[in-house]
Amino acid sequence: EDIHHAKALDARGIGYIDCGVSGGIWGLENGYALMVGGSEEHVDRAMPLFDALRPEGPRSEGFVHAGPIGAGHYSKMVHNGIEYGLMQAYAEGFELLEATELVENVPAVIEAWSRGTVVRSWLLDLLVRALKDDPELSGISGWTQDSGEGRWTVEEAIRNAVPVPVISAALFARFASRQETSPSMKAVSALRNQFGGHSTTSVDAALDQVKAAAR
């Protein structure tokens, strides 16, 4: 779309820049990370605007002229794919900590990772914040939307023959979060029963198991 828009505007003598923006609701206070695509001439002309929006400090740590038109949004797409993977890894770690009887204070463990560990990050800080508001996340549904960037990242990986198993798994986990029941896993259960005689579980029995585990 960037390339299409740029060609249409260029025919009218208008320049075009694409800019991927990261920083979320906190960007207004902390500044936004900016990934820009376009000609050097047009980017230089808009630089005062980018300098006003980016975080304080070295320009290279919050701004990049990633390449020609389209490169800014492409970089942002990959950024969001990485974000999917990071969030899923934190989420799985949280669930495992919750599942074991050994760890008595899960929020405190995650907060302890905030300083001095290799998994510290702003995303982890936000998880700590969420757990302080709701230690068991009991007020939040597991149903998780995807805004499109994860899908586009996986599609581009396929087009370029680049393996992205972590990002793909994180995207599919979001799809799974929206299923009340899983047709695919029903099929797996049925097949296990057919070839190996493994028992299947009725819907009512499964609900009873979930309720018992929650007690």
C-alpha cells in the first residue's frame, strides 16, 4: 500500500514517507520509536518532526531511516512479530509458575526478574504492573485478539522462506485462545482412541475436571 500511495502522490508532485511507530500509550510521556521509509530528501525534511516525537537521547536509539518507501512499516511489522513471541514466552512462564505447588508467590518471582536478568524488558515491567493490579489475572479473559501484524509477519516469512517458529506459534496461540472447544484436538482425541484404545473425555467430564482444578 505504501508503494501504491507513493506512486499516486508522486504523480501529483507530492512526496510520501511511511513511519512505523512503537511506544503504545506510554509514548506520549516517553517518546515513540520511529521506523521510517522514504527518500533521504523527504526524511531529512521531516526530521524536526521525528526528533520531537522520538525518545530523548541518541537519535539511533529511537529513530531509524530503514530504507525506501515501505521499509518503515515493514520494520514495524517485524517488530510486532517479535513482540508476539516475547509476550507468549512470558505468558507461558507465568502459567507454569501458577501450575506448580512449589512457587508460592508468582507475582514476586516475575517482579524479581525485572533487574539483573537476561529476560528483563519493558514488556516484563508491564506484566509486573498487571499482576500488581490483579495477582492471578482473574478479572481478565484469555480471549486474545490479533491486530494483523503477526499474520503479515508469518506470511512474509513464508514468502521469503524464512523459518519463524516462535512467532508462528505465538500467533496460533492467539487463535486457540478464542476457541471454547477445539475441533482439532477433538479429532486428535478420537484418533488416539481409534488406533490405541486411549480413553476420550466427554464435555461434561472435562468441565468437571476444570472446575475441580480451579478449587
